[in-house]
Amino acid sequence: MTEFEEKIEVKGARVHNLKNIDVSIPREKLVVITGLSGSGKSSLAFDTIYAEGQRRYIETFSAYARQFLGGLERPDVDKIDGLSPVIAIEQKTTSKSPRSTVGTITEIYDFMRLLFAKASDAYSYNTGNKMVSYSDEQIKALILKDFENKRINILAPVVRSRKGHYRELFEQIAKQGFVKVRTDGDIKDLVKGLKLDRYKTHDIEIVIDRLVVNKSVDNDKRLSESINTAMYHGNDVLMVIDQDTNKVRYFSRNLMCPSSGISYPNPEPNNFSFNSPKGACSHCNGIGELYQINEKKIVPDDSLSIKNGALAPHGPEKKSWIFKQLETIAQRYNFKLSDPFRDIPEEAKQVILYGGNEKFSVESKTLGVTRDYKIDFEGVANFIENQYKTADSTSLKRWAKAYMDKIKCPVCEGTRLKKESLYFKINNKNIAELANTDIAELAEWFNDLHHHLSNTQLKIAEEILKEIKSRLQFLLDVGLDYLTLNRSSKSLSGGEAQRIRLATQIGSQLVGVLYILDEPSIGLHQRDNQKLIDSLVSLRDIGNSVIVVEHDKDMIERADYVVDIGPKAGKHGGEIISIGNPEELKSHNTLTADYLNGKKEIEVPKNRRKGNGKFLELKGCTGNNLKNVSVKFPLGKMIGVTGVSGSGKSTLINETLYPILNAHYFNGVKKPMPYKSIKGLEHIDKVIDINQSPIGRTPRSNPATYTKTFDEIRSLFAKVPEAMIRGYKAGRFSFNVAGGRCETCKGGGVRVIEMNFLPDVYVECETCQGKRFNRETLEIRYKGKNISDVLNMTINEAVDFFEHIPKIYRKLKTIQDVGLGYITLGQQSTTLSGGEAQRIKLATELSKRDTGNTLYILDEPTTGLHFEDIRVLMLVLNKLVNKGNTVLIIEHNLDVIKTVDHIIDIGYEGGKGGGQVVAKGSPEEIIKDQKSYTAKFLKKELN
């Protein structure tokens, strides 16, 4: 290979903030791109190299095909050489559909469906016997062997255990030339007008032939024809009856139970899919769970009367049609609406809850007349259930759910599949049992499987098993041994989802590909970091190039080559400040090098804060894998929640603690996972949650609109005397509504020119020159600046400009404090990096007035942040705690863990092996714990 081909050469990259850079990246190596958040790492890796790779791939399609794909924009780069096909594994969260599971994402479940369709044994759900299927020749041979010299009847079953008189059916059978039928075990002649009792269940078979079995040629031919006819009329099933003993035997071309005669269609992969009508349980549509009415929620207190609001959905008595109906029901069953609900007759309760439809008369003793009444009542429970099933509005559905419980589907018991599908087994296990086994056990089961298969099955299954085993092995390699294939993908953490995609990619064993990964170590405990790095090294070793955008120390040190972009972020970044192997990098004078070789570090505080002596105590948490966990959270401190991936941190904090607090302070609607009790709610007065969901990513969203600062700025502009004279309101200064915006570009500042067969071209709007507003709006100035000038200010400039307007200043100051002073107010959200978006969100929440008793919950706030960014972030969080607030952080990053006041370590392993508190206390106390994985790694940091 020539020198030129072994490198990816990028010349003149100018995407976003890149300053016309040239870089050459070696191929078939593990390359890390690092630098401050917002310095241009993703612009180089994703928006330049990946975008160009994608574009070149699409260029290979015909012009006809390309018009449907939509062209991809050519990145702003002079040229890129040595590019191979590119696959990007980004931090996109996986699908939120309840039908998407770990098994379907990794395709392991698809291969298992194929395996069960081709190599499983079917068993009868009635008798448990193994099902059999025969060809017509085999059936003939069996009849000749087992019934030799006996008198037999050959019958075709047409009706099985169904009600009806079947007169039309008998007429139809007679027209086809048959003379006898067998109904409910008796053989009858087909006479005109024959019919059965329509209210009883019947079995009906057509008598096809009656003969004595022998081996003569004539008999042989007759038997073949009868079998064929019987199969045609009996839907591939026939019955043979020995006339002397009356014993019945069934034969079928499909799978069939030889003793009871039930038959299954021949299995296809669809029969094992809970997303296909062929395989999904029809009761829950393959979801495995249902909502069911809970009467106790409808009548929470049965000592109340209906008049005083015993029926929770309807409340106390008011003048409405429902209460008139209830009045009528009360008359019919002799009770009053003022009686306690528990004293109402049982019959009446049933009508109130489940409806009734009847007419009755009441005699008035005083007037001597009879009045007729009619009850036509749907029933409270039925009404709620119908609203849940048919309402279009989410709020109505949510209202209905409040009176229902989520239960396992009683028909399929949560397996999501039809009964028949669960009776196909391999080595005594059905597909649902395998999908509920964790991956470590499942891999063992598959490795041992070849001892339990017949030679034919082995031959059929060989290739399928190879695929399944290799995919399972890759999931084990990236540290996901605790998941099950049935685990819903919406319950996965960000790091888990990305590592599953990584395992899927490694599983495809492609060679010569360029993989670009975006911080794969997020959500990974230090313990599993080695596994992840080894997976990437193995990707490199089979002949791929791997580029990783990463801030993790271990990853940088294990790389073959490091590209450091900086020196600062945003418009002060976008240059390559050092390049080479990790050892060379350490000798350079850059921020990254300073942190790697210990010149700079995030300081460990001299003293840990004592807190305010108050506690929030949560008892008996049992959600997901939590094993009856009870935790005390000391208030007025910075608390770190640590533990390996999948140990139950998010379940405890995001799924249990936060919904309880949110419901208590803000009437939140999310239901917490099961817990016994919580104490200490009076010690805090609000909760702020900062999770990992991305901020609005549309070109019209920007830091000013996201943090709501723009609302205040527009109100300010509307109060300028000139604006008041002209009668402009705040809406005049919005680029999203007609009035003040430029109508040519609809406030976008650019116009899209659609080109057929080529990507759309964006040009500056010629009417407003990219200013987004019309001339009249731009004439309004505050301190000499119009609204467009304000949007183009950096946060640092805006902080000085709005110094005297407290509402605006407070929000902007927080954005500046988290280290984003270099971005402009009007920068499109789509051009913010992951770390920047995360901090904009942080700033929005942190700028809310803290009360000194606020609890902040942060889920991995260091996502996308460089060591220096983390230092700045910790300063902001420490300020909040010093004012008396409590900050609770779920985190794996040791730089954060070593600076907190109190650690709660959850473990020991992930999945079933997790869900308990391993250690708690200050970092100095934690490191004495022998069993905690966190302690082992924290010890190195603190020493």
C-alpha cells in the first residue's frame, strides 16, 4: 500500500467553527479526537468525515434513486482522500416503542425465530404429546400396516365443537355426492332437511369411504384417492375409525396431536414474532401488559355516600345526567344516594360500576299512579375503560389510567405470544423462556445446545447458531451480560443503547470500514471501560479504522493516535493544537496535556461539607432490580450516586425518588416505581431534574429561546419609547410569527433553493440580508442595538450589555458561568455540540431562583465535557450547595465522584446481581470498602 492510501487526508475543512484545517489521520488505527466541548471535534468527525463518506455512498446511486433519498449536502471542505465506507455510532437514543427490545435491535431474536421455525419440536397443549405430521404416502403406509384386514371408515372433519343447526352445510355436502355424515359420534344418512340442535356444540365429519384394508392393487388405488379427498375436505386432516372397536386415529399433513387431533399450522418465523398478528397474543396485541380497572381506585373510601363523592371520577353530587341515572338506580334498588357506599346492595353496585339496561315502574302511594322509569347506564368502570381504549386525547387517556392498574396479560402471562407458539420447544425451552434469560446464561445454553439436537436439526441449525452465538459473545464483550433479550429498549440507559449498537456493528464483522463513535464510554463504570476499549481494539485488529470522539483518560492513553482540537471552544477553537501518539501529546503545552500529565487537576476539596443535619429517607424500593433498598440522603451536601451500569441507579433516583418529589411539589403525573415510605419531604421545597434528553434541535431554536431569555428581551424592546409610539407588542420582535419578521425567508435568515438531483442550497435572504426581521422592526433600537444585533451578540457581550436588567442578566450570567460565554444568543441549536446543549439545559434549570432548600438531580452532567469543562461545572454546582441546596448527581466520572461530600454506591453487579446499596459515606470512607468496584478506582484518584 502506498503512503497516501494509508491515511485519511482532510484538506481545508471549514464546517461550523473549523478554521480551514488540514489533518491526516492514519487508517486501521484507533484514533481519538479530543478537546474542549465545542472546540470542533464533532464538526471534524461527524459533520466533515462522516458526512462526506455518506454523500459519496449516495452519489453511487442512479439519479432516479437519489431524488427519493434527498441529496446530502456537501460538507464545506476542499477535499478528503483515503476515505472508506463510514458507519457512525452516535448517542441517538433508541426507539421508544414498547415493541422494540434488546432482542429485536441486535437481531438475535430474529435468528431465534428462524431457529424455532426450522428446528424445534412441537408439543400438544392438550396432552403434552409430541406433534407429528405425515405426507400422503406415509399415511397410506401407516393405514396398511396398522389396520390390515380390518374394516375402517375414512372421515374428513369439517366442524369442531361449534354451535349451530348446520342445515345448509348438510345440503352442500349432499350436493357434492356424499351420502353419510358422522355427527357427535353417530353415523347418519344425509336425508333432506337434516339439522341439529342449534344451541349445542357439535362435531361433524363427512364419511368419505368405508372399506376393508388389504394389499391388493385396486384397494391401494382406492385408498390413495380416499386419502386425497378426505384431506381436501378436512383441511389437511383426516380421521380413521376402526369399525369393530370404534377407536379413532388422526392423520394430518400439518403438525398434529395423534391422540386429540388438534393441529398447528407448520411454523414460520412470523409465528414467533410478537409484532406479527400470526404470533402475537391476541388479548394484549403482543405487548405483554394490559390496563385493568381497579374498583378500589374508583371507590377509594366506601364509607362515603355517592352524594358526598364516593365515586372518585365523578366527585360530589351535581346537576348532571349521570346523577339523575344514579337517582333512578337508587329508586330501583331501594337505597338513597346519601347512604354510605358500603351499605348499597351488591346488585346495585354492579349496575353502578358495570352498567345496566332495564325498565321498571314505581307506584306512588300518595297519588295512586304508577310511573315508568328506564335505566340505561353504561357503568362508571365501563365508561373509564372505553375512554382509555377509544379517546384520542392524551389527557383523557391519562385520566382513565388513574383508575386502572397495569397488569401482566392474563392470557399469555407476559410472554407476548400465542399459546401455540409457546409449545414449540428446543431442548425443553420455548422461545419466551429463552428471551427472559439473561445474556450470560443464554450464551451458556446455546454453547451447550449441540449435545441436545438430532443430526438433521444440527445440519439445519448450524449457520443460525453460529450467528446467534457470535452476537451474544459481542454483547458479553461490551459488558451487557445482565440484560435479557426481552428488555424493552425504552428502559435502556444512553450508554447501554450505544453499546448495543456497537455490539451489533462488531457482530457484522465488516472489514475495511471507518467507524466513528461519539463518546461510547458514557454511562460506563471504570470497571467495564477496559471491556469497551478491548472491543474497539478488536474492531481495529480485523482491519477497520476507528475514530472515537472522547474525553476519557483511559481511552486517550490506549489510542494509537490522538488529535487535540482547540485551543478554546466555539469561535476561539477549530484549530488543531497537537497531534501524535499519547506520549507525544503529553509533552505539548495544551489543556488536554496538562490534565493528562497531572500539571492541572480537578482539586479534591480540603474538607467535606457537613450538611444541614436533615435527611430525606426513602424506604423499601423494589422497582426493576432493586432489592428492597432503603436510603438516607443527607441534605445540604453534594451527593454522588455511583455503581456499575445496570446496577439500579436510574431506577432508584429517576424512576422512584424524582417522581415522588415531583408529584409532591408540582403534582407530577409520572407514577413512581414501588416503594414503602418516604420521610423528610418538609425539609426541601422544590426539585429540579436535569436529565439526558436533548434540547430542541430545530434551526429555529437557539440558546435565547431555549432559556426563555428571548421572551424577556422582546418585552424589553416592546417598552422602548419608539416601539410604544408605533404600538409594537413583544410578538413584533419574534422571528417565528408574522408581523415583525422578514416574510421572504419567514424569519429564517436564509432561503432554501431546491435543486433536483442535487442537495438543497441555502443562500442568505436577499431581502433582509440574513437579519431575519423586516426594516420597520430593525428601526427599533435599545442602547443603539436592534433585535438582530442582540441575537448576534456572544453571551459574554450580552452579560455586559444587559447588566442592569436583572431578569435577563441572571439567565445570561448562568450560561456564562457554565463556560458558554463564546456562543451567540441566536446560534441555531442544531449547531451546538452535545456538551454545549447539555450545559444550556443545565444553565436553564440552574438560573431558576434557588430557595436554599432546592434539590437538584443531575443525570451524568459530564456527558460531552472535557476535564476543563468539568472543573468549571463543579464550580457552579459547588456555589449552589454552599447556599444550602442539595445536589444529587448520578455519575461514573471519577473527577466528579472524588469532589462530592457523600457517595451512595449501588451494586454489586448489573441486572439481577445489582439492586443493593454496597457502600455509603464520604469518599474517604468509601475507599475502605473491599467489595465496592467504585472504591477500587476511587482509591487511585484520591492517592
